[in-house]
Amino acid sequence: MTSTATAPGPTAPAPGPPPSPPDGRDRAGGRSGLLGLLDLPGQGVRAVIRSAATTPGRLTVIAVGLVLLSLVAGLAATLSVQNRDDTISGVIDHREPLAAAAQQVYRSLSDADATAASAFLSIGTEPPELRQRYERDIAEAGAALAKAASDASDVADAAAPVDVLNQSLPVYTGLVETARANNRLGYPVGASYLREASELMRAKILPAAQDLYRVDTERLIAEQDSATDFPWLATVLMVALLAALVAAQIYLTRRTNRLLNVGLVVATAAVVVSLLWGAVALILQGSLVGDGQADGSHRVDVLVRARIAALQARADETLTLVARGDGAAYEKDFGANAGQLVGPDGRGGLLGEARGLIKDGDGVAKVADAAKAANDWLKAHQEVRAQDNAGQYQEAVDFAVLEDKTDGSAPAFRRLDDSLQAAIDVGRQEFLDDTHSGDRALTFLAPGLAVLAIVAAAGVTMGIRERLREYR
């Protein structure tokens, strides 16, 4: 009997995961992988909406919103105050000293030019005091330039004049030394070298120094204005927070029939204190910084421009004599600069403007001294011109440059320059006093606002939590 083999049938496939639905949902009905991650924000919003349909959910949403708004408003207010405090500190410690250094660059260079011309006019050996003064002016100009140009790389407008000064100043001093060497040997060409040096000073160096002073002064004014800007963002956020807290308390009163919620009252009080403290401090700070600008830096700027006009006129006076009958252009410039200083009637000009800005304090006497010295100097200049025009050249030179002639031009100009410097120092001190006082008005305000914001957030948390407990 034979047996018959049966052919094996087809093998059944191994069981595997069921295919995913064509819309990307898993068996639980959710979306899988990247699609699920992308759907999370929408799910969260829907969950919040469903939660807000209940009273506990609404209270939770209100609490989270108020806490976030408290922290954001407090952060904005703290950063705004801290930024203003940093700006004031920068004005005091950095920007104003740079503007003063730029002014010193101009003053020293202009005085060096006038001193070199005065020394050139002296007969025989160059007076050592004039030589020392010239060298001191050049050294002070170099030191002040290094300070004033300390941030020139960050300011395009300041870089150009700094480059001109750095490149031209060695050329100027070289021309002056050549003029001195020829003058000692009795060569007339020395006067040509001196005039060339002075033209370089007046055409390139002093305009560059004036541009540097202008740039630094404009940046000082801009930072002063920035220190008094109104903090719109922080104010809007704090007012919005206060309104939101009031609205939340009204809502709770209607829902719970309780007149006050202690936590929200504490939060509201913290916001009100923040607003009042910030308003008083910022108003006081802005007023004091404004006084520092009006009574200090603005007045100093007018006095500096008066000093620049006086220094230019003094250089014109000496160079007119150096030119020996060919100095009509210098004398014309002298008249223009003297007009800027005292005006056409001798009572206006920049000194008259300075008198109008100073109402009281030591600055009044200093500017009055400067005005008197300016009138004395202009009278002495008329005598210099009268002697020179009458052919008394040496007498005119002596009257213009010798310090021992009490009614001469040199001592009168020295009194003018000293009085202007004293008035500038008074203005700078008033600027520093007012600005320091403005800075002190912000003491503890930034950390205080941060603490009050945390108190407001904590008050909201505690107040809403007490109501939520009632629903458990």
C-alpha cells in the first residue's frame, strides 16, 4: 500500500502592525510624529478655551494673564529706569569730559598759534616764558586730543577731524620750528614759514578741532535728551496692568459677592506705588537734568564759542603785526571775530548771550569780568593799530605782546581768557551738580520697581488661589 505526500500549502504572512489611517492618525485617534507636534499649539488653545468655559478655568486664565503682565510690566519699567540711570552716568563720567577735552584741544592750539606769533615778534632772544607757554599748549593739545578721540572709531563724524589733527599737527610744529630757526639767524624767510604755519592752523587744524568739539557737544546734548525721554512702553504696560487688576476685582466681586480680594488689593497697591514713585522720581530727575543742560552745558557751549572767537581774534592781532603792512586780511578777520565776541555795540555778541543765560551765582561775576576785560582788550587793540599805522612798529609790537604793560593788549587778553575759563568752570560745575542730583533721584528706583512687580505677581497668585480653593 503506497502513501501519497501532500504538497505544502502557502505560508501565512506573519502578523504586523495595522496600516495607519490615510489621514495620519494613529489607532488612538491622534496624529503621529511631526504632525502631532505641529498640532500641539492648537490642542493647547482648544484646551484653554474649554477650561475657560468654567469659572475655575476663567480664574486660572485671569491669574496667569495678570501674573505675566505684572512681570512683563515690571521688567520693562526696571530696564527703562536702569537704562536712564546708565545714560546719566555715561553723560557725567564719559560724554561731558570728552566735550571738555575737545574744547581744550581748540583752546590750546589757538593759544599756541598766538603765542608762537608773539614770540616771533620779540626782539633778540626768544622770551623763555613764551617758548614754555607754546610747548605747554602743544603738549596739552596732544593730551586733550588723545582723550577727546578715545571713542572716535565708533563715531564716523569724529574720525575725520581726528585724522586731520593727527596728520596736520606735526606739520604745523615743524613749520614753527623752521620759522624760529630762520628768525634766530635773522633771515626774513622766517616770517613766511610762520605765516604758512598759521595758515595751516587756521585753514585745517582749528576747523578740525572745532568740528570735533561740535560732534562731542552734539552727542552730549543727544544723551541728555535721551536721559529725559518719556518711558512710553513701561508706562503703557503699568497702566494696562492697573486697569486689568481693577477689572479682575470687579469680576470677582460680581462672581463671589465679596467686596475685596486681599491678594488683588495688595497687587493693585504695589502697582499704584510703582506708578507714583516712578512718576515723582522721573519728573524730578528730568527737571534736574534739564537744569544741568540749560544752566550748565548750554551756557558752557556759549562761553566756549566766545572763547574761540577771542582766541581767533588774538591770533589775528599778532599776525597782523607779523605781516608788517600786509595784514589787512588778518585785521578784517579780527573785526569779524571781535563782533562775534561782543557784538557791534560792544554789549551783545556771545558775551551778551552768556549774560542773558546766567541769572545768579558765581557765573554772573565771571562773565562781567570777561566783558570788562574784552572792552579793555579792544581798546588796547585800537592803540596797537594806531601805533602801527603811525609807523611806530616796535611800539605797537611791545604794546601787543609785552605782559608788563598793564594797559597793553597782552595782559588785557590774558584777563579775558582767564575770566572765560573761570566762567566755563562754573558752568561745568553747575552741570555736574544738577546732573548728579538727577541721578540721585533714581536711587533704588530700578530694584524697587522689580520688587514691587514681584509683589504684584504674588498678590495676584494668592488672591486667585483663595477663590480657586472654593471650587474644590
